[in-house]
Amino acid sequence: MPQLNPAPWLAIFVFTWAAFLTILPPKVMAHRFPNEPTLHSTESPTMEVWNWPWH
């Protein structure tokens, strides 16, 4: 059963993962979101009292 011989498949597996680990991380890390998050102000909004004219 030739598929049980790990010699060629192990090398293919190692070289494939080495290629993935050298090519993909820079591409993934260079990705930018189109809408960068902005910081909100730390001030809490002031609440206005709501006067009910019928009460």
C-alpha cells in the first residue's frame, strides 16, 4: 500500500505549510477595514428634564 509511505507526503505537507506561513500572514496583516473605529468622547450626555404639560 504505497499511500502508507510518509516520505513524499510529509515533505509536501511541510513545504506547503511553509509556503502558507510565509505568504499569507503579511497579506492578512496588511488588511485594513474601510471604516476605522473612532474614539468617542468620555463626556456623558446631559439629561434634560422632560416637563409634562398635562400633569
